[in-house]
Amino acid sequence: MEKKLDLRVQKTRAALAKALHELMCQKSWDEITVTELCQRAMIRKATFYKHFGDKTELLIYIIQELKRISFEEVSSLYDSPPPHLLYTMVFQHVMDFIEENEPLVINVLHSKSNAFLRSVLEDDIRREISRHIRQEEPEDVRASHAMLSAIYAGAIVSCGVWWVTQKDRPPKEEIVEQFTQLITRLYLSQQLPLEALGDALSGTENDAVFF
């Protein structure tokens, strides 16, 4: 009985997510109502409110599912991926989603809820990265786990937003490659002793560490 209930919940949420995606390709986020969502998904409003308080909660759920799938796919490929590889693969997933759902993403960016929804995505990624860093990396006196996770999450979201809003934007693959290089450089710099890091940043004997 419990499995049937779980499947019913999954189907309801999938139908609402699909309905929201379709509506956001047709009209602005601010204009969409719960009534329209329910009509498009063929679900009663009472059922909607059993799962979500409003349309924003539905969108947050979709964002969290994107994050969950992204991290699960990375974990399925590697038992314990190096942190910088995890970050770049998450960025790849974010960029793929943006490219495949550009009308939806642009819609959100132009909405009144833009800042709030971006902060939700960034905070969700930050928490997951922080959890991974705590498992894989000792606390670094030069950069705390909290600060590092905030830096990486902010970079992932900000780069994706910057890319999708450019008129003459470079190919996605080029941006992913550049992001990978920058994140790898930053990660490797964390592994250096302070003296070697100073040399690398000043362009002396450790230049080989950087691309």
C-alpha cells in the first residue's frame, strides 16, 4: 500500500512539474496561477495543496530534484569523486538543464521571484557541496568548508545565469571547459603549502600547477 502511495505521489508531482514547464513556455511566471496548473495537470486544487503550499514551492521542488539527480549521477560514476571533479560535473548538469530549458530559465530570470529562486538553487547546491567537502576534505585553516562551498555554489549558478543571458554567447562546451580549468586551478591552489601557493600566484617556480 505504501509503495502504491509513493508511486501516486510521484505521478502527481511529475504531472504538476510538466504542467508548470509547459505554462512557463507560454506565459510569464508571475501570471501563472495554481488553478491553471491544476487544470493543465488534470489535478484537483485540493490535491495540489496536499503537496505544495503554492506555485513557488512547486518550482523549488523541481530545483531540488535537479540538484538531487545531478549529484546522484556523479556519485554513480565515482565512489568518491575529487571535489573539483564533482563541482565541474554539477556545473555541466546545470548548463545542460539551462540549454534544454532555456525558455523556462529566462522566464524565471525575468520574474519578480528571480532573486529568491536563484538563492534557493545556490543554497541547495551549497549545502550539498558542503556535505561532500566535510566527507572528503580536512578543514583547511586558509579556507573553511562553509566559505569554499559558498564560493563554488555561487560560481556554478552565476556562470550559468551569465551564459544564458548573453546575446552572442560562446558555445556551452567552451564555457564548461573554461569553468573546469578555473575550478581545477582553484582546487589545486588549496592543496599547496602557503609558501608554494605564494610562489604560484607570483608566477615563479610553481607555474606548472596552473593552466
